[in-house]
Amino acid sequence: MHAKLPHLFDEATRVTAGDSCWQGHTSDDYWAFVGPFGGATAATVLRALIDHPQGAGDPLSVTINYCAPIAKGAFDLDVRLVKANRSSQHWCVELSQGGGEVATLATAVFAERRPSWSHQVAKFPDATPFEQTLPFPKIKASWANQYEFRFVEGEMRNGPPQTEPASAYSKVWISDRTPRKLDMLSLMAMSDAFFGRIFHARRELVPFGTVSLTTYFHTDAEELAAEDITRVLATADGKIFHKSYGDQTGELWSPNGRLLATTTQIAYFKA
């Protein structure tokens, strides 16, 4: 029998352990228009932290600041445990290439999640089932074609200029095009898989790039594995576009009705 090939996502986010410096490599399969897909970069950083021998607990919060473009090829990850106590760890990761300046700066909080009182205030969004929702066509950016997007509401459309901006809100099923059981790494990447809100508001593609994102995890690895899912229902919206920058917020839901992660981002645009 032939051995099962690694999923392209696992290949793209592979890291090699070092002492304090780990190594990774960009992937053509997860390439955006001018650099690697930010979600793949974030997941690679998170993989180094999950695999780190000093790591403990599950990711609670990950912030990624994209400081400069990342070129195709190898990169280094300088991983430092800044502070640890009985229940949490605080990490800092710097991504650089060829001994140059930092291209990506990340911080992360890991925590031991213990049983407690629970109450999910947010309500699961109404949506047509995944199987009854049409898939979005493939686009030029290779990273987007590694996912299957099925828009329930707010599909991205290019069209003639409008007098008034369109809604920036979307509700969409997101799954790996080649199915892969959801874990913390894919949840991290999918939290950046929303198309730029300005594309929806203006109904056109404009120069765009994420500057900073923070993703909060509302589940741990064991609970997520128990969900046994390959897709999320995601909602995204933007509140303001002003002087070259706009915000973006998102929620990622299990088909079973669990809020798995939320994200807040700030992005650059030229329009």
C-alpha cells in the first residue's frame, strides 16, 4: 500500500527545531499576490510554539505583526519564552531571513484551561448547510485555492463603481479543499482566511495587506479534536476604512454550534 502523503498545509507549516532558532520555508501552495498567505505564516509560528519542548497548555491568544515582506525561501524563527507561571506562558517569536531585520513579530499566550462555569453569549449564526451552499470559484492567489469557500451571505463580487459602498459583512463556510481534520493550526490559519473587507465594500480588488492580527482561541486541543470537524462557519465584518487602514473582525464557529475562535485585525489598503 502507498503511504499517505502529508497534507499540503502540514508541508507549508513545517518547522525544524533548533536551540532558540527554528527554521521554516515558504510554500508556493500558500502564496498570496506579493508574499506568503499571512494565515500560513501565523500557523507556522504557532506550530513552533506547540512543538517547543518548553511549551505547556494550549494557545489562548496569538498576535502577529507583519513588519516587512517575506521573500520566497527559508526563514528563521527566534523563539523566546518571556514569562511563565503556574497557569500561563508568554512567548515572543521573531521571523527573519538571511540574518536580516525582523519581517514578522509575534507574541502568544498559552494557558492551562481548567474546568469552570461556562456560558456562550454569542448565538450560532443562521446558515444554509455546507452541502447546500455553492462553492466560490477559484481565484489567482494560490493560497485561496487551498480552501473551499461557500458564501451564505456577502459573497465577494467585482463590479462597476457604486455610489454607496456595499456591506463589508460576510458569512461563509471555510474548509480545506483537500479535507483535513481541524486542529489549532488550521484554526489559526482560517482566522486570516477572510478576504479583505475593503474588497467587499468597494466590490473591487485593491492593494491590501494585513498589518496586525490577534486571534483568541475559545477551545483547547482536546475539545477541538472531539468536535471532529473539517470546516467552520465564519463571519467577518469591518467597521471603518480611514486614511489607508481598515479594521476587520471575525468569528469561527463549529458546525455543532461552538464558538471556536474570534479575531481582530488592522489592514493597509490603497484606494
